[in-house]
Amino acid sequence: MEKTRGWKHDVEVIVDRIIPYALILLFFLIIGEILFAEQIRHYSLFVSTIDSFIIGAFVFDLFFKYRHS
């Protein structure tokens, strides 16, 4: 496999592969925060970190999609 496209293309491919998993994780976080709000409150730092990761993945995805348009 040749490296003709560069690291930006590699990052774009990784982000494209992460998005479906991020959506599934977001679904479980939303369900957890709705149904188990009292229990999940103790893990707020962990939940905030996961939320930030998901938002970051979506921002990178939107950036790459904007770049291609």
C-alpha cells in the first residue's frame, strides 16, 4: 500500500469509521442519562469525556465533508 494521499486522508478514513460507533455510544449515553440519571451522576466526568469525544468526532467528520464539497 502506497502513502500517496498523506496523513489527512488517513485521519479522514479513521473518522469515517468511528462515526457509526460514536452514534451507538451516543444512543447508550442518552438512554443512560434519561433512565438512570441518579446512578450515572456519580460518573459525570466519564460521561462528559465520552460526550466530548463524540462531539469531536462529529466536528472532524463535518470538517472533512466540508473540505470535499
